[in-house]
Amino acid sequence: MLEMLGTSLVSALTPPQIIYMIIGVLFGVVMGFIPGIGGVFVLVMLLPFVFNLSTEAAIALLISAHAVVATGGSISAILFGVPGSPVNAATVFDGYPMSQKGQAGRAIGVALGSSTLGGIIGAIVLLMLIPVVRPIVMSFGPAEMLFLALTGVSMISVLSGSNPIKGAIAGMFGILISLVGEDWVTGAMRYTFNSLYLWDGLKMLPVLLGLFAVSEMVHLCITGGAIAKGRVKIEDSPITGLLDVVKNWWLVVKCAVIGAVIGIIPGLGGDIANFIAYGYAGQSSGNKNNMGTGVVQGVLGPESANNAKEGGALVPTLAFGIPGSAGMAVLLGALTIIGLIPGRDLLGPQLSSVILIIAMLVISNIFGAALILPFVKYLARITTVNVTILAPIVLIITMIGAFNASRSFGDIVTLLIFGFIGYEMKKLGYSRPALILGFILGVIIERNMWLSYNLYGIEMMKRPVVLILTMLLLLIFFGPVIKSKMAHKKGVI
Amino acid sequence: MFRYSKKIRNTCFLMVVLLIIIAFLPIGCSKPADQPAPANQTQEPAKETAADFYKGKTVTFIVPFNPGGGFDTYARLVAPYLEAELGAKSVVVENIPGGGSIIGTNKFYTSDPDGLTICIINLIGTIPSQVLNEEGVEFDLKNVEWVARIASDPQVLVVSPEGKIQAFEDFLTANTTISSTSTTGSTYVNPVAMIAAFELQSKIVTGFEGSSGTDLAVMRGDVDATMGSMSSKLSAIANGDLKPIVVINEEEVPELPGVPNAKPFAKSNEAKQIINAISSIAAAGRSIATSPGVPQERVEFLSDAFMKVLNNPELLDKAAKADMPINPLAGDELKKLIDTSFQLPEELIKALEAK
């Protein structure tokens, strides 16, 4: 195995592969930076070119482009509060406040460092899990996903900020709006107001961009000035951010593992990986009450998870030929074209291609960060540009990004409505992250609740993974109560 | 605030403008760059041949799904070759997803009848919706001009190789569950038709996410079987994760040797009618249409171009590499298949209405 690793690393680093890797990384980073263009679009754009490439070159191009999309997206999330794609949503929560504090350079440094480390860990997870992935994927049915999503609901408390009641209200509102559209079980249309656009439910991208990008820009227009308030520390450099990552390396590793594991489970959707990691980073760093005010942990958690997720998502794609996401479906098609057949043969004759994929994941993640690093100083200066110049530009980019969701006028309407809602929520102190989490989890909970009820009925509670997750849920909800009771008792005695 | 020199601010501004232009890229890619010129199409049809008409024009190829799916991959495979064959300036693929392909098909149906808009039609999604007169349907696929079939889309019933049912004969009499995504589309219409035709004791469980969701449910053993496009299941079948036990199609399916066709199992007249209807939908598969009212000469020109493209050895080589079957069909034979597709028997319509 190690020998194989060595030889494929050597074959990965031949000049043509390196050139394709560089092209892929450049393309991926720039496309990721632009809101509305996610990994799927990047792959679809590259697809026509892979027919004429060698297997190695095609793998280098596709994997490296797809691997760094989340890295590019983190920059727009931090600088303008505009997530490049939904996988960067949680980066906005603390990354944008860091920019407002004049620490944009540091925040990007943190994002680059944790993205790289996360991507590498994701690749390692892929390497280790491919032989044993079958039982993991097979043990996650609808019931398990339902309870995993319910555990995710507990993250709302981390995302709520100082007011848990308002956070809960926002989270519930998020779950409510996730119910818009066709009910898959009965085929009934809910809250669609005879509009075809709403049949498939509200799209994630316009909702997200409206809640954050539009509302922040409106806020900025009203207050005036630039994004960075107060004194801007120009000496604030990405190196400080990289050092932050080194200091918090263990948290980065844990969040990367969370991201990779969520990536492995098909159907759970990579969009929630960054939220769960954000919540976990908040819980475990002891910074829970400061989350959302611009703390380093709030950036490195999600950024490490969203790059690690790619490695995880490749596991079922390669091992079964079952893609867990739209991006992986395109990648699977591309891999078939270049002659790689996913499935049981993977550990036999095709092992060298798999190792090449893993090597490319690692190299492109490092290269992607190294590519951006020299420009951070200049990028950070954008936060000092006056709103009169900045807001129109950001709003236009945001609108185009939202329109990319389904190329329909409805996307723009959704964007503006949620821009208004987001602005009012910000003013009244309701947590927008909680709304987004509810919105994402609502879909997963509803779908899997009906499925597990129809498939297993009450028997679902007897499944081992469900039992473990139920225990975890009880611990999360009643743990603090019991703890305070115990402390109280001690105090009395 | 203005501590930077004008030069730096100007550079920043230029960079952002550049980014805006790049951001327009995906939209730009999918919109016709120039408006069609319908001015002289009625006055002087004799002077201008169809080949002249398409020269230098932009043809919009509507895919009523998001990028990345089966229909999209076929459209993107064909588009560059079609461009060369038509002599057009470009053939742009425009993804208009939503409503299980209804939104994109609506938009296609109401496009100008100049032959510059073509669409890949999701027959198994749209025909039942049109016949049932469902909410939101604005198109009438009986009126559109059919251009060519790229490939048939055989539908297959798959089970787990480790499950209790290993042959279609057993499936006919057993109590089974079938996974499906929603109450429309191939994972639902096919099993409803099978249940109606063979009076099966099957329960359809809806709500799985995509065909990977329905397939995984079979592999995990949560349900007994699922149905859907063969092309999406070929790699799982080759890996031995799924086992096909019956296939629905008009023609032979060379990709699945030894798997029986559903037709011989249909004994009664009603059963035969139902299976015939869904077989012809499967056989018409991934077909291309252009807007209703397009001059006949242009339809024929488009159709000829498609047939040439689909016999191009370079394209066939790419398609073979990507495991995408190509079996072109045009003219009367395609028309006949589509006509049969619309003859959904009463029993099937009732079963589909019952949801």
C-alpha cells in the first residue's frame, strides 16, 4: 500500500498533471469565489474537455477544481458576507463580523489554513474508509438520518446568540418555510399559491443570499462608511490567521472528521456539514456566547469541514458508484468517461487511480491556499472601500448568484423578500443562522420522518444507531438541566 | 476611509467589474446571444432554404432539468456536433429545472415557432401530467414537432441480489414494497403501471431523494424493489449491488442480456394495453422536439442533422466511453411511438389519479 502511494505520488507530479492541476485550482477558486457557482457548475463546465485527456490528466483537472471551490467561496463569505455557495454559509456567521472588526486578513488566513488542513484530513479519511465503507453506508437508513437531523436541531442553541427563545423562534420559522412545495408522500402542493416556481420548494441560494448578503448591504447603506468599522489594522495579516489554525489544530481535526463523516452519508447533503461543525466548534471551544461576534473558531470549524466533506463524499461515489450529491453525480459521470469504473474493483486493478485522486485532493488543497495567500493583503482592503462604491457591486453580484439557482425570476423575488426578512431579523435580534439551519434540517427531517414511519413504524426505535442517537439527544437536551440540579444539590449540602 | 490612492481603488474597481462579467458567464452560456429574425420567414420561404436559415444563428437547446443529470449529459454530448452539422453560430444548452420538467417544457412550448428552440423531452414525466390534465401544464405534446430520438430509455425493475425475490415470476405473487421519489416521474409511474397491469400486491413508498436514494433503499433491504431508467442503474448492476429482473422497452435491450421483457407476462387485454403504453414511452425515451408551428422544411433539416450527428463515429465513441447508449430514430417511426405513448388506458389513468 505504501509503495503504491509512493509510485502514484510520483506519477501525480509529472509536469502535464501539475499543469492541469494548476488550471483546475485556478478555475475552481475563481468560480468558488463568485456566489451562485458551486461545485456542480464547475464540473459541468470542465466536462467537455475530459474526453480528450489521459486518465491521469483528467483526474488532476476535475478533482483539483472541485476540491478548492469551497476555499474560493470562503473569501467572498468573509469579505462581503456573501457565501460563494451554501457550503460556505456558516463561514459568514463569524467571518463577516471579523471583517467588520478590521480583521479580514486574519479571517482569510484562518479560512485558508483550516480549508487546507480539512481537505487533507478528508483525503486521509477517504484513504482509510474505502475498504470498510459498505457497512457504514448500509447502516444509515431513513430512521438514522432522521435522528441525526434531530440531533442537528440542538445546534440551534449554539446559533441563537444571547437570546435562546428568539433563536428557537427563528429555527422554527426556518423549518416552516422548508415545508413549502410538493409533499412527496401525497403529491399535495403546500403554500405554492398556484406558482410553479414554488413547487420544488424555496431554493437555498436566494434565501441564504437574501438573509445575509442583501440585508447586510442594506444595513451598510443605512449606516454608511465601509465594512470594516473603526481602525483598520493593516498589519493584520493572514499569517496571524494561520497561527490561529496551528493553535486550534485539534479543533480543526475534529471538525474535519465531522465534515468527512457527514459527506460519506449519501442523501444527508453536504450543505449541513459546515453548520454542524460550526455548532460543534462553538460548543467545544467554550466560546459559545461569543459565537457570531467574530471569533476564530467560528471560521475554522466550518471551513475545515466543508473541504473535508469532499473526501468523505468521494467514498460512496467511488466505492459503490452511488453519488451522494449532484456534484458527485457529475463527477461519477466524468470518471466513467475516463475509464474508471467505481465499485468493487476499486481496490484491485484501479487502486492507482484512487491513490491519484487522494494525492490530487491533498496537493490541490495546499496549492489552492498558497495561490490565494499573496493576494490576501489586497483582498482585505476591499473591506475599507466606501459603501457608495461597494454596495451596488455586491448587490449586483448577489442578484446574479441568486438567479443562478433556477434561472427564474422567482429567485430574485425570493432574494428580495428574504433580504427584507433578514434585515428585520438583524434589527430585532433574531438569529439568521438558526433560520437557515431550520430550513436545511426541515427538509431532511420531514422526508426521513415519513420514510421511516412508512418503512418501519414504531419499530424504528429498535435500530441500534437510532438508539445511540436517541441517548445522545436526551443527553444534549437534559444534560444541562441535570448538571445544574447536581450543582444546586451540592450547594445546598 | 479614503486612505488608499486613487490607483488602488481603480484597480479594485476593475477587478470587481471583471468578476461581475465572469459571474454572468453561466447565464450568458445559456441564453441565445442574438434574437431570431422572423421577418422574412413568411414572405419569401422559397428563396431561403433551411440550411441558409440556420447559418450563423444561435439555437437554444432546452434541458428541463439541472445540470448533471441523464438528460443534461445527453444534450451536452450532442450540442457541439449539432452546431457543426447545422452550420449554426452556436447551440447553447439552457437548463430550466423545476416542477419535474414541467417548467422547462412549458417555456419550450411557448417559444417562437422559428425552429431555433429545441428541447429534450422527459416523456415519462410529461405525458402522464398532460393526460391527467395536471395543474401547471401549459403544453400539448401532441402538437409539437418531433425531431429525433437520441436514445431509448428502457425502464427496469431491480431487486437486491441478497433479497427474497430473485425472479419476476416470484415478484408477481409476493407482497412487496417499492421505493419511489415522489408521485410523478419514472420511479412512480412505472410501478403504478405494473401494479395495475399485473394486479400486484405491492406498496409504493414515496419520498426517497433521487434515484441514488431509491437504489440505496433496495441495497440496504429497506424495500424489496425499485424501478427507473436503466442508464442510471447500469454501474450498480455491473457491480452486483442491484439485480434486474424485468425490463420495459419496445426493442431488445443489449445491455441487459437474459433479463426478460415485461410484455410476454401480460395476459389480459387491459394488461397488454398498459404495458404497451409504458413500453412505448420507454422506447421513445430521450427524444428531441421543436416548437409547434415550425415550417416543415426546417423540422426535416433539424431531423436530418440529428441523424447525421447520431451516426458520427466520434460521438458514438464518446458515448460508448461514457456508458450512454445511442439508438437514433426519426420520422414516421418516432411519430408512431409517441402516438402510442399517449394511449394511456383508462385503468392506468385511474391508478395514477388515485395517488
